[in-house]
Amino acid sequence: MSLSIDPGNITAIYAHNQWFDVKPGTVDIDAYELYDREYETSYSMGNYLDAEYSSSRSPNSKFIAVCPDGCTGIQFVEQKTGARISFALIEVRAFKEAPRK
């Protein structure tokens, strides 16, 4: 059995030796890139080598499980400041979730 974490219920994220309080419903996971406005292109934050990674799809599910690599990022809005924070998903060590109803 795997752990089921609902991004919509995340209230805090532990990374970089600190807890970040998260505005509910703002967690997003996607490719981690920097955009260069001058050249109108994006640069991946992961390594540039062709890397194999494992992925799987549960039967009858629209979700794909992918092992994160250096270019998989997480982004959220910090509760206190309203700042948008982004970093590599592999930096996350724990999540706090609101109680399930």
C-alpha cells in the first residue's frame, strides 16, 4: 500500500531544514524550469543527460506515478507572505495535511 497525499489538503511542507506553511489548494508539481525572457526559452533545472526513470500507471486510473528527478519541481503559495515558492521536489522531506473529513 502506498501513502496517499492529496495536494489540496497540504497545509505545510518540510524542506531545506524548515517548515513552510502552505496556502491550501496551491500546491503544484511539474517540470522545474527557468524562463529566459531575452531568448524566449526555458532551461530545465534537472541534469541534461538522457536519464531513465521508473514510471507506472495504476489500472483504471488517470494518474501516472513517476519517480522524481532533478527537474521535477514543486510550487506553492506561502500562507503568511503570499509569496510563490518553487524548488526541486527531491528537496521535500515531509508534508502536513489538514484532517480528512
